[in-house]
Amino acid sequence: MKKRILSAVIMILIFVPLLLIGGIPFAILMTLLAVASMHELMTIREKKKKFPPLVKVASYLLVIFSSVLTYNQNIFSYTMSYQLISFIVLIFLLPILLNDKKKMNYDINDALYLVGSLLFINIAFNLILVVRNYSLDYLIYLLLITVITDTFALITGMYIGKTKLAPTISPHKTVEGFVGGVLMGTFVATTFYFTVIDPNISLAILILTTFFLAVVGQLGDLVFSSIKRTYDVKDFSNLIPGHGGILDRFDSLIFVILAFILVMGLI
């Protein structure tokens, strides 16, 4: 527990100042997190079969390249160029032609896994950056949904949780924890939005939207738990002592940010 608390303090001391500063420092942080997340997705896959070294290097370079293209984007929407998508697809699909099981066992399943992982990671972390460039308050709102929901889901589940939510995916999560986390996350984030961002918004719409985002965040946590279950790992990595990897900490936020782009026109 001491290790977990110390790691949390260190993460806060690094993340919060860069979040408040924004600009290039925050863009660099998001790029590093995206690269680390891509590394985690490749590493768990490599428990079954190794990727060719050049393909792995190309993955890291493409993550960095896509971050550079969008580091100063502040339009409250997200678009990825067809040129970049086409380049990513070609980079990972063409090496299939070189497949030789004696030298390089790389097939269509590996290629599609890397294409999907790269697009997913790029979109998720670039969206965090886009929202921060547009408005610090909006990103704080989304972070409150994620942090408060996750925290109170853990606390509620610990003290009154009895009914298993998805025992085959995440045996420790409970229905009571899910409900408690979502309700508290909705209350705190709604209060922040209404008092800091826009006190003239329809409270009913704001509550429903925040509730939806909190639910999606918890479902996103389960999605990542399912991925870990598929590859039989407890955590995506041991980068953060007591917490696991980057994706273990950003799982809910990634899904909240994806869902927010879908409903941002409502608030």
C-alpha cells in the first residue's frame, strides 16, 4: 500500500503541473504516454509471438509522428488524415509479403493487431491533448469523472460490494461498486461543470451526459480487464509500482474521452 501511495503522489506531482502548463510540455507528456501504451500493447501480444524488430521500431516512430502532427490542434473535434491512416496500414501490411516462418513469423493477424492498436492509442491520447488545448476546465471535468468514479467504485465495492459485476473478466468488481462510483462521479463532475464552466446549462442534460460518461468509463475499465484476461496478465506492465502500467491508469479516461467527443454537442 505504501508503494501504491508513493507512486500516486509522484504521478500527481508530474502530471498536474504539466496539465496546468499545457502547450508543448503537456504534448510531450502525452507523446511519452502514448509510446509507453503502444509498448504495453505490443508486449502483452508478444507473450504469444514476437514482432519483427523493425515493425516495433516503426510502431514507436508512427506514434511520435502522429503526435507531432496534432500537438497544437485546439479545434474541439478530432480528425485523422487519410494520408496518415493509409501510411500506417501500408507500413504494417506490406511486411506480410516477407513472411518466412524460418526467419520472420509475421502474418495478417499481427498486422491488424498493430494497425488497430496504433490507431486506438493515437486517437485516445491525441484527443486528451486536443481537449486540453481547447480548455483546461473541460479536461478537469473529464478527469473528475474518471478519478472520482474509479475511487468511489473501489471504496463502495470494498465496504458494501457483494454482487459480482463481471466475475469472468474482473472478479473483484461489484455491482454496488459500479453504482456507487458512477453516482459519486456524476455528482462531483456535474457540480464542477455547473459552477465553473457553464452555470446556464440545462442541469438535466448535464446530469444525463455526465452519468453516461461515468458509465462508459467503468465499461472501459472492464474492456481493458478483458484484454488482460485474454493475454493472461495481471497488469499491462510494472512501469508504475503498485499501479501497473500506463493503460492500467488511463483505461477509464481513454473511454471517457472517446465518449465525450460523441456527446460534446450536448453540453
